[in-house]
Amino acid sequence: MDAFLKNDSFSLQKDILDHVEYTVARSRFIFDDFEAYQGLSYSVRDRLIERWHDTHRYFKKKDPKRLYFLSLEFLMGRSLSNSVINLGIRDQYADALNQLGFEFEVVAEQEGDAALGNGGLARLCACQMDSLATLDYPAWGYGLRYQYGLFRQIILDGFQLEEPDYWLNFGNPWEIERVHVSYPVKFYGTVEEEGIQGQTIKVWIPGETVEAVAYDNPIPGYGTRNAINLRLWAAKPSDQYDMESYNTGDYINAIMDRQKAETISNVLYPDDRSYQGKELRLKQHYFFVSASLQDIIRRFRDDHNNFDEFPEKVALQINDTHPSLAIAEVMRVLVDEEHLDWSRAWDITSRVFSFTTHTVHVEALEKIPVDLLGNLLPRHLQIIYEINYKFMEELKSMIGQDYDRLSRMSIVEEGAVKSIRMANLSIVCCQIVNGVSKVHLDLLKERVFKDFYELWPQKFQYKTNGVTQRRWVVVSNPNLSSLISKWLGTESWIRNVDLLAGLRQHVSDPDLQREWKMVKKVNKARLAEYIETLSGIKVSLDAMFDVQIKRIHEYKRQLLNILGIIHRYDCIKNMETSDRRKVVPRVCIIGGKAAPGYDIAKKIIKLCHVVAEKINNDADIGDLLKLVFIPDYNVSVAELVIPGSDLSQHLSTAGHEASGTGSMKFLMNGCLLLATADGAIVEIMEEVGADNMFLFGAKVNEVPALREKGASLKAPLQFLRVVRMVRDGYFGFKDYFKSLCDTLEDGKDFYLLGYDFASYLEAQAAADRTFVDPEKWIHMSILSTAGSGKFSSDKTIEEYAKHTWGIEPCKCPF
Ligand code: GL2
């Protein structure tokens, strides 16, 4: 299929200018960087649309089995650089812009982040979409188009404040509004019984209808013509909405009521770990599930009329429990609308779905109060009860009258608030349930889903998470990317990540080492400049850049990092001047957002600021130690920070991080990891070798016994000393930090900071010793990148495609 649009520099310039003039409506003779970004983006979008049409025409013609990836969150970040690189026309665009008097990097900086997700889970989905497109899989992503993405973090006097992220304020050139692709989504109402041809069927008479309108976001693959679709739904008032009010003459109120419909897709919930039973959240879940399934079933029906073929043509992926209402919805459609009998419908449903869980925390598993569900979706509640009844009967026949176990495994949780356990629903229905790392699977088997694992061991798998090397090396670290290609003699690693291992054979080459070091230095300079602009703090490029960036959570132990920094500061202060020469200078960088209602996490942010204030203004310390908090951490900040880091910290208490994906991004960029043996770190260790990292802390299997010890588990003196400094107000805000310090008392230290402190300091000392041996450091750094291939999302997606979804590549011809 020939491209209609040309990619030579002249055509690109003309395109950009045309868009500036006719789409953005600015004069082609006078426009600024932002308008250049807009013109450029629309021009790129045209090229994306071309490929995307070809891809979908081709999929339609071939009619392969398609994957539909359902996720409530996608953290895409910026699109421009990624798109032009994947389309293979970055340099041409850079030339075209140059000729127009603009610089590509400056123009690209104008783009805001699309932050329709909280953290790792959401960014993982974005990486997986990139891999699905690149590997030519016939896949669709489905999610919600929130008007407000994840809040912007403002730091005022060291405290986190949240500002709404109205990311659509300046338009979004990367989406295509599909006014004609819209579906009614229904809520509330009653269920009645009707007799049809001698059978009684249930009919849901909904009480409210909202329209779901599609916004399509083309996702281009790299080195392929394929561009797949991420379809996000926005809520709009339905025309069927309350005609009564109009007729009674209450025009203004009727309009106001209509507007309420839009609130469904208004805002992303900013808490990634606890799900209070909120009606709006449940509405969001069902809204996106219902619209997506109507769309999927419509597409299936275009070419098929027998639902027995559904599992051969459709794979539905439930990403975490959020979309699991889809199970009840498919059953409802098959039984109530298609009039299939229950067992046939269940057989079909259980063959299309698979489920990924992303947590190790039982308390984080979603539960929906029955009252809430029954009110909002009365028919779905009946269906879930029916699924549970049949499951309980089957289970009794298998395990007998073990009521404790039956009640643990039931989809319905009895108790003060009777609830539906969405994870149980997903496990009962899906033939494949997967965790996101080897360790995670072990925890699922032994703790989280033990009963289910014993019943159906064959259902449980793990698929180690991965990140895309296109975004995390090629886009964000172009210098390293060119260096890798030069030494491997090919750019093929960008698609075939196994080739990265080829760096191992050059690891001792002094030329590579020199060039590697130079790339790091340039990236550090870029980061240092950013830090200075942000905070006015000048940092030395000779210092070790030591970074911890991720959501702020107690289990991720940013507090351990800060206490370690206080210890370092305290040691330097108490050193003889002659000994100070031996101190390895550090720039400690911390960044991350705390959920707005998460008090302890917010205190950790404040603590970081007061400690930074003290250290950074202590003339006695100078360049030996600096602490910087980077506000409003997001994808594009990560793209800047990661390439410029020497060391990166992953400190979760073992057994708490399902996988972790930040570590993989750092690894690919040749940063050394200082980490606990948790989540995917255990597999990283297998790939790069434990001696190529700085590991510390209790192991997953040791943690429960340590917790049992309670107050008898004594923390070391160094730990008590630094905690006391905080408690006694050495950094100020004594009363404010009291509750934070209380969490560290013997017997209350659930996340084992005290227990792990000594080994943490040892690992830090080992990192210092290595840093003063630059040759060794670079050696380890090259081996980190060389060993990162396994953690590409390309690998993960191939595993899912083969072992879970049963889909094959469907490559659109060029
Ligand atoms: C998470 C896990 O905590 C994290 O360990 C994992 O890497 C990602 C992706 O699988 O999923 N679960 C979750 O709710 N968030 C995560 O980052 N926010």
C-alpha cells in the first residue's frame, strides 16, 4: 500500500506550514514554538492516520483473531518524538523544522504529558501497546478518556498540593474524535421477567442512559507499517436522556442534568491501591466496559453470526480487576440479548477472557458493595450471583463442606458490608490468570490466591513485565542509542532486543568505555541543568547521581532512603576534615506523587524537603551531598532523569512489589541498581548477576517471620539515632513528623526499615567503593544494558500472544 503523503523535507515543511495556517489558524509567516509543535503534530498525525487506515483495512481483510486489551489506565506521556521515531521520519522532520527556523528538541518540549494513569500499571499498558504495534499483532486498546488526568503536584513550602491536570486545555492533536462511533450505556433501573417462546427471560429496564463517544489514538509500530488503535471513551449526554423534563418546561434544569452525564469520564482516581466503593468509580468501570464490548461485538458481527466462533476471533484481556464487570456484561449480552442458554454462554465467556493481576496486597483487591452494584447494575448483580451459585455448587462437589474455604473462595463476601470480590470473579471465569513476575506468581500461589491455586494450578502463570526500548532508550537517550547501534553494527536491537547482549563482547574495550562514560556525562549535564532551573541548586557532575523516582508509598520506602541520607550527612558532619576527602560526593534525587489522601506519604515528601533544606544550605557539606526533590514527576520527567542517573534505588520491602518496571528502564540505560530482592529485581539479578548490582535487605520468604518477632526485633543504633534526629526536631516540624516516626518504633515497623537499615548502608557503601573505580563502574553499567533484553515489553507481549491470547502477527504490507 503506497503512502499518499510524501516524506521529503520539502513536503514536510509544506505540510507543517499548511497545518499552522489552516488547522491552527496562525500565519505561516509568524508562529511560535507551540504553534510549530501543533503544526508538526498534525502533520505527523496525518501520516499516522494513513498507516492506521491501511492497518485496519488489512485486519478486516484477513480477519485474524484480535486481542482487545481492556484497561482503566494508560499512561502515554508525550507522543511526538515517539511517533516520528516509530514512523522512521524523525531526521526528516528535524531537517524540515530547521529550515523553518525551529529546533526539533525545543518544539518537542512544548508537548504536555497524557497522564491517564497513576503509575507503573498504567505506563506498562503504554509500553505494551507500543510492542503490540511493533510486533504486528492485531490488537486494540480500550480505556477511558479522562478530562482530568493524574493531578499535577505542586510543592509549596515542602508540602504537596494537588492541582487538576486539565490536559486537554491546549487541544490534543494525537486523538481523533469519532462522533459517529458512539454507544448508549445504561445504568440503574429494574429487571423484569418476560416470556418469549415459552421461555422466561430477564429484561433489564434501565433508568439512565449516557452516550459513550470514541476518541481514537493511533499507536504506530516501529519498523512496520502497522499502526494500531487505542480507543478511549468519553461520556456525553444521551439524546434519550430524560425527555420528561423538557416536556414539563424545566428547560434549564434539564440541560444541567444532561451535563452531569459527562462527569463519568471527568476524572482519574488518583489512588492506585485502595478502592473505596464509590459509585462514580463503578460507573466509570461499567461505562468503559459496556462501550468497549458493544464495539467489539459489533465488529465481530460484521463478519460472523455465530457466537460459538467468538473465542476463535476474540481475546479479551482484563488488566487488573477494574474491567472485570466485562465478564458479567458478556454473559448478559449472550443470555439476555442473544438468548443463548447459560452453559453455552458461560463456555464462550470463559474462553475469551484472561486476567492479569498487578498486586500482592490482598487488601488492595477490589470489592464492590452489593448494595451499590445492585442499584447501579441490577441485572449484572443477578448474573454474578448466578455465576457464584454455580461455582459454589461445583466447588462443594470437589472439596466437600469445607465452609471456611468455600467462604474464602466465594465471589460474594458476607460481612458487615456484603460485597462482590472482583478478583474472585475474574479467576473463576478466566482460563489464564497471570502475575507480573516470577516472585509475584509465587506470592499468588502461596498467599493471595492460595485456595484457587490449589484448585486450578494450571490457570496460574507469570509474565514478567517489560518496558519498551523505543521509548526508554531510543527516544529518551538518543546518544546511548546511537552508541549501542555503533558498537553492535546495527540498529536491529530496536526491534530485536536480544541483540543487546552483543555489548558483552565489547565490555572491556577502552574505546567503548570512554564513549559510554561520555554519553553519561552529557546526560548528567542535561539533568544538572534541569535541577538548577528547577531549584537553583548547582550540582557537581563528578558526584554520583543517585535516584529514586516512583509513587510515594510506605512499602516503596522512600523513608529508608531519606534516613540513609540523614545518616550520611551526620557521618560527614562528624568526620575529621582529612577524612572528608574520601567521601564520594552524591546528588540524591527523589521524585514522586503521593495519593491526595495518603497522609503518611505526604509527610515523607515534607521530610525530604526539610532534610534537603538543611543539607543543601550547610556550607560545611558543599558538594559532598545534595538532596533534590523533583516535583511533579511524570513520564517526560522520567525520560530526562533516567538517562542522567548513575545509581537507582528500588527499596520495597521484599514481598510488596508485584514487579516494578522503573528498575528496567534504569537498567536499559546502564544505571546500576541498588535494590531489595523483590518483584522483577530477582529476575534482573538472574540476567545481569548479583555482583553487577547492590542488593540488600530481608528476602521475601524471611519477611513474615521477621514480622512475627514484633518488638523483639531491635533496630540498630545508627537507625535509632537518625530517627531520633527527626523526632527531636533537628530538621524542624517536630510535631508534624511524630506520627511518621511512630511508624518506625520497635514492633510497629511493618515495612522493616529498622531491620534492613544496616544492610542498606552496606549496599550504599559498596556503591561508593565501586564509584571511585570508574572502570569497574562503567563495566557494570555496560553489562546492565547488555543484560536488559529480557525486560523489553516485546518479550512480555510475545509471551502473552503465544501462551495466553493465541494471536498471530498480521503485518500490513508496505
Ligand atoms: C503495579 C505494581 O505495584 C507494580 O509492582 C507493577 O510493576 C505494576 C505493573 O504490573 O503494577 N500495581 C499497581 O496497582 N500499580 C503498579 O505499579 N500502580
